Amino acid sequence: MLHNYPDCDLWEAILLDDTKAFETLFERYWSDVYSTAFSYLKDKDACTEIVQDIFLNIWQKRNVFKIDCFKNYLTSAARYHVYKQLKAKKSSAILYIEDYDHIKIQSHGIGQADEELEYMELQQSVETSLHDLPKRCREIFILSRINNLTNDEIAQQLGISKRTVENQITHALKFLRSLLKYSALLILMASKYFLW
């Protein structure tokens, strides 16, 4: 019966501690979260753990979270957890391989790995630089580029004008561009596909 309810109604029920509504949303979206994580990590166990962590966190903090669009929230949460996993792997100890002659690496694989590494380094630089922005400017930028909210949605959520949102995003982009000086940053900002 609950399967026909829209997300917003289910979320309202969850706020009233309705476990059936929560189970319905879990069944509706767990595979999307898993697929998003798996497309980056290619690790079944890690992706299963990400799904469990995200939904457990939602249930435990249901009275704290303000979720307007459940699907968007889950996509952002999945990307954030993937980013944490990739960052942890990157900072872990390097494995040394004794016999390099038996390793077959295609040149395409090397290029792709280099691109992914550069992308991650750029994201890390952006993340670090964001902390130097004024609090409200940083908040608006994150809502726009990480949570994928429109300028109208941000203005409504924060109770400010759309023009203020546009000005703050422009300010953040100029600030980051001047600090990082990476041409690829412009592509990232335009695409709005941060893997946070």
C-alpha cells in the first residue's frame, strides 16, 4: 500500500517514526545508491556498506535532516561516501610489486588512471580552498555545485534573493579560479559533477 505514496509523504511518515515508510523508501532507492557507488568503486562489499551507512544515518538523524528531494539527497550522499573511500585508498600505503614483467597494462588504462588521479587531486584542492570562502558564500556554492540545487531552490531554502545566490556563486568561482589556476576547474564548475 505504501509503495504508491510519493517520497514526500513517506518522509513525513518517517519523521513520525514510521518504520514501514522507511522500509518503503529503502526498497525504492537502495539499488540506485548501490549502482551510483559501484560505478566508481567496483567493489560489492564497499558499496553494500555505503548503502547501509547512508540509510542508517538517515533513520538515526531523521529529526535533524531537512530533505526536500530524497533522490537528490541520496545521490549526493552516495557521491560523498565514494569520495571518502577513494580518498582513503589514495592515502593508504603504496603496494610494491616485485615482478613488473608479468603485469599487463594497456596504455588506455594508464591514461584513464592518470586522469582520475588528477581529477581527485583537483577535487581535494577545491575542497581545501572552499574553507577559505565566507561561510554563506561557501554554503551557497555547496548547495549549487554539490547538492545540485537550482538558484531558485537555494534562494527559497535560505530566504534570500536569486540575485544574491548568483552573486555568491560568481564570487566563489572567481575565488577558486584565482587560487587553483587549473583550466580543468572551469569544466568541473560548469558540469556540476563533483564527486563529493
